[in-house]
Amino acid sequence: MTTPDDRRYSDEHEWALVDGNIVTVGVTQFATDSLGDVVYVDLPESGTEIVQFDKFGEIESVKAVSDLFTPVGGKIVEVNTEVTDMPEKVNEDPYSVGWLLKVEVSDAASQLEKLIDAAAYDQLTAE
Amino acid sequence: MSTPFPGEIDRRLLNERSVSGRIGLQVQELDVPEQPLPDAGLLRSEPAKLPEVSQPEVVRYFTTLSTMNFSIDTNFYPLGSCTMKYNPKVNEEMAFLPGMAGIHPNQPDETVQGALQLIWELQEDLGEITGLPGVCLGPLAGAQGEYSGLMVARAYFQERGETGRTVALMPDSAHGTNPASAAMAGLEVVTVPSDSQGNVDVDALKGLVDGRTCVFMLTLPSTLGLFETNILEITKIVHDAGGLVYADGANLNALLGIVKLGDLGFDIAHSNLHKTFSTPHGGGGPGSGPVLVSESLAPYLPTPVVTRDGDAYHLGSPDKTVGRVNGFHGSFGVLVRAYAYVRAMGADGLREVSENAIINANYIRTALSDEFGIAADRVCMHECVLSPQAQKAKGTSALDISKRLIDYGIHPPTMYFPLIVPEALMVEPTETETKDTLDRFIAVMRQIGKEIYSDPDLLHNAPHDTPNTRLDEANAARNPYLRWQPDEDLSAAD
Amino acid sequence: MTTNTSPYIPNTDADREAMLAAIGVKSFEDLVQDVPAEHRFPDLDIRQSLSEFDLTAEIAALASRNATPGEYACFLGGGAYRHYIPSVVKSVVARGEFLTSYTPYQPEVAQGTLQVGFEFQSMICEITDMEVANAGMYDGPTAFAEGALMACRVTRRQKIAILDTVEPRNIEILDAYSRHQGIEIVLIGHDGDIPDDASCLMFQSPNQFGGIEDMAALADKAHAVGALAVASVNPTSLGMFRSPGECDVDIVAAEGQALGVPLSYGGPYVGLFACKDAHKRQMPGRIIGRTTDTKGRIGYALTLQTREQHIRRERATSNICTSTALIGLLMTTYLAVIGKEGFRKVAELCYHKAHYAASQIAKLSGYTVKSDGPFFHEFLVECPQSPADINRALLDRKIIGGHDLSDRSPNGMLICVTETNTRDEIDALVEALSNIGQPSAGNGGK
């Protein structure tokens, strides 16, 4: 799966896709490849305020657990309950059905400047 | 494993075999007058739904289940860091003597002098073997021993007013219980890197110890099976910074009569009686994890400790005890077995244990390291860590090699630990295996080495003939099914 | 040619010579050069090795110096109980395939251990009426402490409320486990208020004096402040008494020793741990789950391992690694053998015998039965003299008396009666107490 170039990335292997002032957040293919079969995702409740780059949850496979660090800060307006019910969705397609959060962000532009583009992310993971 | 006869094993659970009215035991009748019952609101509304099976069914069920297990009694178990040595049968007999298995923990000391003497003598022997004379045999497993040892360290510094000592240093190769126990003890975990020879990076350690260091936790030999070349320098560095040095004694099987932990500068240690001292693993316990300390730390040991006063033995609390970590006096049944083992081996025997354990591990290392790769290319102690990266590049992982060993009747080695070694396979043969068994293991590994190139699916689909082939662990975690539920049929597979 | 000394070390001098040559060294010493020379090969000042004949004689001699229940009538409880262990239990646990196998990290070669563990979990749920259980912990008291710590994780509160009828030793253990985690422990009485920042209310039924608690009322009280109800129960009592699941308890701990495990001077035992399904990912300890293999057949495996130390390390739900699987096997076999009917019958035998004993002791002058509420098989007696003196006198009559509770109740003795105490034994105890309790010249009753 090629890294979609319609969004920005963090070096913690998360992506942020902007649509007005709502940013959708998820993990990358690289992350799911390293984890293996995702068995559980621990996400916060809708309405929670989060700060850019802070830990917001955890993602587990059979043999590993990783912290999730949000690429953007703001108020969570929607949580992907499909993924909490069927964590395998994250493996299926981490960039579409496997999305994790939708965040209302007031200063999207300045926050996104702190993230990198698809090409830079590919370079990061090639190392 | 031993199957009683070929064919499918009936895997039905007890509740699936249960038939109303069957009993497994004739319980005695009431021989006193019936007494008034309490308020009905306090009583069960209906009996607990335990299964109803007859005695012959119970015997057949459990006996058949046992045939689906590998065990030391039936198979070679080169499990690194677990020390799967022979569990002497005489130790079982001793633990089940009525005078040992039948005594109650709340009996007054004067009625259990034999038991207290046994505990006291084992305290003394373990103290002598490790060079750490302050011994508490209370902790019920290594992890509990670790936690107890860390509590001792904290209490020691608290009393000295050094309350800023809140960091536990440990190598990147540490066993998971080390950071877990440290976190429970309120310590911040800081990792010290290893060098290319598998030793603690001494320069890095120097840079990390300071006034905040509470303990440096070290496994010796390391989890790579290697003896720290600079051990004396390491313990000195920590002591010079005012910290204490903790030994994770899981690998003590390499050190009996070879060197004493106390002589090397360790202040605190725990031992695993179910590893080094031959007590059975039981499928996951019970264990026993004594905590051992230097003379000056002995007053802080957990409760209880046995003391001797002339001919009389007493169960008591050290003066500044950190308290109690479990309900009674330790895993006494396990202590009886360990005591029997130490008495049977004696000083000479214990040294022979370590000598043979070390020779056996090096024999395997020499035979297999070229083909399978080795974590560090030097003499090992009682275990060695293979690193089959070339095989992984060919598409066959350490997991596949491990599962294929099962087809040859050999339990896999410890896999993927320590975390710092890629495709780690930790092999610990122990001293109770014959050279023939080791030769067969080597031959089997070489055979598997060839299969990787000639027929890799044999490995990818291994094991082939066990009662279950590889299990879907992702499904087990995604859809946890953790107890019997009625109305589930046997072929349930979502 | 020398013969080996130890039967547990098979390789001979010839074997070792061949292996050293293959390794490429001249002697064993060459393999331990990293060990500092000045500390290498210390003398171990421990006794000489023993033949099996001498070993068994020495240990039998130690055993003979212990007063053994069975040879003595036993009325001692206080957290460990003498019950009849069926022969089937002992024969199953002697199977080497159970006894000498390893933790089931390789499920394909451990289906015996795993299926037994699944039965164990199921049975704990059946007797407690709780939704999920783990595969066992060290013992009841540590399971109880772990339950309270779990409540702190689930509620994200750092205070634990404990009812003052809980056995003090359990509180000591909780203190040891929680001391370095910034957790506050608050003791409250039955009429006291639970702080509204408490993560849980811990209580024990039967309590330290043998009395049955109203678990449903206590659970309600906890829930009213958003705290969890954490109960420690006696598993034998569940054959008769209302289960914690029926009382809406959130986390249950228990000591499993009473179910088929020898007294063995305090261990090894097994801690039972169960909770509501919603909290299962915060449970400590190993958990066994059912799944299928590559051929679609049902099998069992350790699951939810990401809670544990070998994966989560310093953020693990507990540091527990090796636990008590074999003792769990003892318990599972016991419950399989006594079954639904036997579980109820054993509880009833204990209840009626204990109440009979209490009623007889109540008639003795100088003795007062202090247990005024409902009890199961243990009750508190105020004695005319110190329990220590009474117990010494009882020993002369081949009786092991009750647990000395005089540190918390004047001349208090906790007497325990189980199905192993015959009527003759009970009557002999009563007679002995009567004789011992007679005030005589120079022997003041206090």
C-alpha cells in the first residue's frame, strides 16, 4: 500500500487528514506491519480534549502494545467504534476504514506545519 | 507427549459430559443434629452449577489431558532461563509426608519444630551458597522476591534520609519482571545499553549512576548467558555512587560453587527454587523466590524469618521488616523439595551441577553457532542465545524453527528473549541431560537447518501431529472466550 | 574409570572429556575465565551429599517432630482449612506430565495444562457467579491486594477503603503492595462512610471473626460513591452461602486452599481472582482463552498477554510471572470429583458441625461464644484463660485448638470445625475445654 499523499504524518507513525476544521487521525501501514494482527484498540471518549503529540490511547497486537500519540490537538468529536468492536479493521486498511478519531481543531494550519508529508514519511520509514 | 492410543482425543469439557445425578465421591453423612439455618436471604438461591461426573470419568479425563503435555518427565526442554532440570521423585515423597503436607500454618511454633528447623537450615544453606547471609524464604515466586528485595532497598535508603534515590537502572536485556517490579516499588526505570560483547556498557553505566540511583538490577550470568567481564568494576561503580546492586538470580544454575554473589559485590538477590533447585514447574507454578541480602540489610527483610535460639526454632519478624508480602510463611511444600535437593547434592554435587550445565551449553554453542548465528561470539555460561538471522532472511523465523522442533519431540527454546537479540532462541540444556540427548538435539537442529532450504513449508506449518496445530491467538485476544458457556457447540469457530 | 556421584548428573568423565575437546578447550577452568580469579571456586560450607536412604531418614525425622493434624484432632482455621482431599486428586497431580511441564507459552504442547486451566477459570465463575476469572495467583491475600490495585486502575482513584472486620494480615499485605504507589488506605467501620474518592470498598466474608457479611448491602454502599466492591470470600462457604456475583460485587478474591489443597504449613496455595467482564483487560495474572487451530479444531491458549510483564514490562497490570498452576490443578480435580452435590454437602457438613460445637461450648461455664451474627464454620469464643494456655493443655489431650485471637479480642479463640471433625472429636474438645476451664486454686481464670 503506498503512503497516501493527501495527508500529513508524525514520526510516531500517525496520520492526520484535514477536512475544514475536522481532522481525522489514524495509524500508518508501517505501524500495523510492525504490530501484526491488531487485537485491541483503547481509545478515549468523544468530547475529550487532547494536546498535539500527547498519548491518547493504546493499540495492542497479540505480542505487543504501543502507545498512540495524537498528531493534532483539539476536541475529539467522534471515535471509530467499528474499530473498537472489530480491531482487525485497522489491519484491513489503516488509512480508511481503520481510522481512529475525528478531532475538531481550531488552528489546523499551524499544527500541520509540525507534521511531515508523505514523501518525508516514506524516507523516515526507509531508514 | 504420550498418547495412550491413536485417534482423536475427546476434548469435551466437564460441563459437556455432565449428567444430572452422577457423583464422583461418596461424602460422609452428618453425625451431629441439624442446626438452625441463617436467614434465607444470606443463602444461595440455587446450588453452584458445577459439573456432575462419576469418578472413573474424572480419572480418565484428567489422565487423558495430561497426555497432551510435554514435560521434563517425557521430553527435552532446552528452555533458556528456565532451568528445566530433572525434578527428583524423592523430593515429591518428602513434600507429601504427612508431617510436612499435613501441618497447619497457624500451629504454635513448639508444635512444628521439624518444619521450622528445615526452613532455618535452608536459609543457612542458601545464604552460604550465595554469600548473602540474610535470607527470607517467604516470597512465593521470583517476581515476589524481586519486589521484596526492592522494598528492602527503599527502606534502607528511607532510613538514611536518602529519599531522592528513586531510580532503578537495568540493562536493556532485563527480564520483564525487573521493570515491572521496579514500577511497583515506585522506582523510575532507566535502561543501560549493552556492548557488542553482550556485557553492560560500563562507560554508559558510569554516565547514568548518580545520587538518584537506588539500585542497579543485573542478571548474572546475563540473559544472553554471558558472565559480565567487568562485574567487579560494575558493582564498585554503583557503590561509589551510593547505590545498591541487585542480582536477579534466575541464572544461578551457572554459579553454584563457581562464585558467590556476595563476593562480587551484590547486596540483594532473589533465587528461583523452581529453576536452580529442581522443584517442579507444575505447568506454571508453584514457585518460590527467596530474597537474600547482605548482613547490613538483613533487618529489613520481609516477614517471616526463622531464627534459632539454642535448640528451639522460632518464626519471627526482622527488626525493621518491610512487612509481609503473602499470607503465611512461604511456599513450604516447595521449600521441602529444595531442602531435599540441597541435602542430596551437597557442596561437591552443587558445583558439579554448574560445571556440567556450563559444559553442556558450550557444547551446543560450538556445534550450532556457525549455522544459526550467536548473540555474542564468546564462551557462554549455562545457556547460549542463537540468532538465526540468515534463516529469517530466507523466510523462516525463530518461531518456525521452534514449532518444527516440536515435531521431533523437543520443546522449543525460549523465543524472542532477550529483546535486544534478533530472532533470539535461548538454549539452556541443564546438567541433567545426557550427551546423547544433546547430540540428538544438534542433529535435529541441523536437519531443520536443511529443511529451511529444501521444504520450508514443513516449518511454516509445524507442528503437524500435535492435538492442536498452531492456534489462532489473534482471535483469542480479539474475541476473548474465557469460561465454559452453555449452548455452545464443539465446532464453534467464527 | 570413576562412577558418577550424583544420579541427577548423567555425563561421565569420558563424556565431559569428549565435549571439552569438541568445544576446543583443555579443561573446564577455561570456560570460566571471566569469573574473577580471586573469587572463583569458593568453598561451600554446607553438609556432604546424602544417599537417598539417609536423606529420607533425615527428613522423616524432621517430619516426626511436627504435631500433625490427623494424629491430632484439629480445630484450627484462620485462613487455611483442613478438609478431606479425595485420593483421585492426589493421583492426578502425581502425573509427571502435569507436575514437570512448563508454563504453556507453546500451546501446541501444553493443551493438558491449558484445558485444565480453562476448567479452573470456569469453575471459579460457577461457584462465585462472576463473569470472568484468571488462571490463578499466588494466594488469597495477594489476590485480594491485587484486586484493590485493579480497582484503582479502573476508577483512576488512589484511595482504598477497607472494612475493619477484614483480617489484619490482609491489610498488612495490601500495605506492602501499595506502599510505593501513592495509594492511601482508609479503615472504616460498618457504620462509617466510604470516602467519595475511594476506588473500592474491600470486605471479607466470612470476616476475621468468622462472621458472614451482608455483601449485597456493602456492594450497594460502595457503588453509591462510584467505588467498586472488592470481596474476599471463603470458597467452601459458597456451597451454601449467597455468592458475591449474586450480590453485584465487582472483583472477587479467595484462597483456594480449602478446595483440595494440603495445608502444607502455609503453602503452596492458590489465589482465585474473578471480576465483571467489563474489567477483564485490567485483570492481573494469566488468562486462558478458547480458540481454534489451523484445522478448525477447538484448543486453548494464553490470551490477553499484553497486560503482563513479559510484554508490557513496567506498565504491566502486575509483576506476576510464575504463579500456581499445579495447585489450580488440585483444585480443579477436587471440584470435579466432589461435583455439584458434593460441593453443597461439604459446606453443609461444616456448617452444622460448627454450629453444634458452638452450641455445646456455649453451655460451658467460663466460655462465651461471641459470634452473635451468622457464621459459617468458624466462631469466636471468649475463654476463661489465655488461648495459649488452653491450647497447650489441649495438646496434651492430642487436640490442636483454635486460632489465638487474643491480640484483638480478650482471651479470644477462633474455633474452626470442618467435615473432617467427627462428632466424637467435637465432644472430646468440649469435654477437654470444660476440664481445662475449671478454675482451681492458684489458677486465676484471667
